[in-house]
Amino acid sequence: MKTRDEIIIDMCYTYRHDYGLKRSDDDPPWVAGMTDRERDGLWRTMAQIFDNDIAPYMEFKNDISKF
């Protein structure tokens, strides 16, 4: 069973395949990856989607649905 954070990370990778690649602010725009700020922003967006639109309709095993 996946945790909330694992599901959110999977959502991030689904939206951006380069979510796990680090890129610096000085890198040119064609370099794959995301800066720490971009990665944090995407994670927060996906967490909001999960918390508001997915989690209310899920039943977690072992009652871990209480975040």
C-alpha cells in the first residue's frame, strides 16, 4: 500500500517526467530537470489536488487516511 506522499510523488512524475532531475537556476532552459523551487511548487499543487479531489473518495487500509 502506498502512502499519501508516495502517491503525490507518482502524480508529480506523471505530470513531469523530469521531476526527479535537479537543475540549477543558472542552467539554460533546454536542460532537463526542475529547480528546487519548481519541484516544491509542483509537489504542493499535486498535494492540493490529492487532498481535495482524490483522498475524500479513497479508503486506505489500516486506517491511514487520517493525515
